[in-house]
Amino acid sequence: MIHIVGAGIAGIAAAIRLAAKGQNVQVWEGNAYPGGKLSEFSSHGYRFDAGPSLFTMPQYIEELFELAQRNIQNYFTYSQLDVCAHYFFADGTRLKAYTDLHKFAQEVEQNTQDSAQSLINYLQKSQRKYALTHRVFLEQSLHQPKNFLTLQTLKSIAQTYSLDIFQSLDAVNKAHFKDPRMVQFFNRYATYNGSDPYQTSGIMSMIPHFEFGFGTYFPQGGMFQITNSLFRLAQDMGVVFRFEHRVTEIVIQGKQVQGIKVLNLKSNETKELAADHVFSNMDVSATYKHLLPGQKAPTKILEQPKSSSGIIFYWGVKNSFPELHLHNLFFSDNYPAEFEAIFEHQDLPASPTIYLNISSKECPMDAPPNSENWFVMINTPPNSGQDWDALIQQARTFVLARLSKVLDRDIGSLIETEAVLDPRTIESRTQSAQGALYGNSSNNRYAAFLRHANFSKNIKNLYFCGGSVHPGGGIPLCLLSAKVATDIFFERQ
């Protein structure tokens, strides 16, 4: 029997991969629902995706259905977007990031000081970086020496100079673009793994390829349908899910997994179950802190600085805004100061960038007629004891003032329903250390090697998946973490 701790998408994906090869799998989840951060809720006729809102690289979801030999159309459908996002700059410039590269290039040439060709050249280089590195750094373990002796790995190492590893992302972007708005545009991609563009490695300039190379999509029914479809698939394959059951300990004897202790949150009863193997989809810091008493934790890795977190406002807005799209980004007027506040001072920026997602643009049923469901997020530091109640009010005041000014309407007067998520509640609901959205930050150029491995080096038959371990956070990388962990499991059988 294989037990999986946590029904986040990495845990569900691991269960599918294991069940596809005949393994007997049970998944234990403290919440009453699957998905972890990728969940949903409704209020006053508005439906909200509670967590990740950007869908790229659908091939990693398609692969799970192929492994299961099931028709994805019976579970999950999605469509490609014409516009990745609508960008609003502080100086009044507006830019639509079309998924058609040549159309977007013309948009850049018409609205900035950079040429269409400069954009195309940048994204071609982004693609080359991805092609050189994805099999080495994303799709296999970085913690097994044998993986560094493959032809693909040696080829990537030989071309390290072209990956911009030893420059910051900001330096790479400044060397390529002359318009500061385009530098800011591509600096933003550091936030896709919760990092600082002025510190994180220039290799992160491959991230735009996720959007412009593979495309940006919207799942029919919203982002939660990613969770729901994979959950249904796993169930159809015989995976057993136990909700409102919290794993309280991974039982270890003689440096080997022996079982798990589980608390039934309804009956308050605890039982111990035998386990041949355990996969933890819980944040790796929380796994060591709460589930592995007496076991030596990899302190150097677990004490690495955490990624950014966020304050999210879920607003039901009684009006429609035709100038907005599914994804909208309102840039700060001082980007360096924003990241300095988050990462150096562990404080809320005075002028944060605002991300606004409106799923009702693509799925009208998500809001009442002539209304929109707004997911409004700003980046924040992780939780280290700040006065979050005060910071939430500060953020709310700023966001409403900024959006009201740009959209020329009093947004506050249009809000019918409101919910708020902050680093404290992110931590309590998902066990993410300090409420960090992506585990450790990637501000160190060696960050890829400073994430925890997908297996325990000291405890036999213990594996890890999810955004806090290799290869990182975000939907595509969480799905890949399940692939890496289960690949290692099958290699050892």
C-alpha cells in the first residue's frame, strides 16, 4: 500500500501515475476538498478560483490521461486564449500581450521604443534556453549523480554561457530592451516562482516561453476543473481519497517507512496504518516539522529564504468592464522599490503591482448578469509576524484607489461580496511554510539545487512532491514534481 499525504494537484498526479502502473494508492487530506491551493468557492452568486489562475503547458495534464489510457475529452476541455494578458503601465501605456507572436510584436513596436524584431529575438532565445534545460532541470531529479552523466545534461552544461545563469533577470532584460516598460514587462516573470527579478538568475528568462511558446489557456468551467478532472480520473482508476483525515505522523523504524498515523477530524480518533511507501505532498518544511518527529531535517535547505506570498481580494463586482480581459496587470510605478520592500524589508510595498483575474470573462456563469468576479492580488512577503490586519487595510485602500483611477469608476461602491486571503490563511489552509506561494525563493543562482529532493536521502521509501520541492511551484512544475518522484519510485522497484 502506498499512502499519499495531501490531495494537492501534485499528490493527485502522483496517485494517477502510481495507479496507472498497478499500485494500490490511498490519499489523505485534512481539508474537505481536493486541490490544495487550486480550489474554489462561491459567494452570493459569484464563483471564484481560490488559487492559481494561469493555465499553461497543458501537455503535462494530457500526459496523465494518456498514462491512464482514458479520453481526456470525457473529463477536461480547454481553449486557447487570444490575449495572454492586458498590461496597464503607470505612465498610461496599455499593452495587449497577444498569443499570436507577430501580432504581439507589432503591438510592442507601436506602443514602446522597442522593435517587433527585438521581441521576437528575445522570445526565440527564451525558447532555446527552455530547450537546453527542461529535461535536465525540470523533468528529472537534480539529486541523483547518474543524471549528470547523460548526453543531454552534458550538452546543457557545455552551453552554460548562453543560459545567463550568472546575470540577474533584470540585467538580461536591460541588455536586450531599451524601453524600460519592456524591461518591466519581462522582469515580471520572476513573480511566476515568487522571486525578485533584481536577484534571480537570468535563466528565468526562459519562463516567457511557457506562455508564448506553449500558449495560454482557459479550462472550461474555470481553473478548479484542473483539480476536479484529475481527481475524477484518479477515482476512476481506483485511487481512494480520505478527506477530513489529517496525517499526524509518518512512522519510521530503522530509517525506513513503516506506516502513518491519521486523525479523523470528524470523530477525533487516531489510527495507525501500515505503509510500504509514503509520498508527502505537504510542504516539505511542514512534513519535517509535524510528521517526522525525531528525524534529522535538512536544515540548510529548509532555512532558505522563502518565496513571496500574497494578499488576495475576491470581489463580486456589480458592473462589467469591457476594457478588461481574463488576465490584467497594473504595474507599479517603482518596480525596484516594490521588490526591495518584499524581500529586503519584509513589508508591503507602498505602490504594489496589481494582478486582476476575471474568470467570468471566459465563463459568464461565474458571475450574475452584468457583473464580474474579481480575483485581485498583490505580492507580499511571506508571514514573519507582520500586522496583517493593518496591511490588508493598507492594501485594500491602495488597490481601490488605483483601479478606480485607471478604470474611471468608483470600484469600492460596486463590490457586492468580499473575501480575503493573506499569508496567514494561506499557511493555515495549505501548510505552506510562512504562507509562501512557491516554497523557497529562487533569488539564489543555485536555487534549483537548494530545493529539497523528491526523495529522502536518509529514510527509505519516503518521497516528496509539490511546489516546495524540486522542480518548484506553479501548476506545471507541481505536476512535474509528481513525475520526478514516481519515476524515482519505479526505478527502485
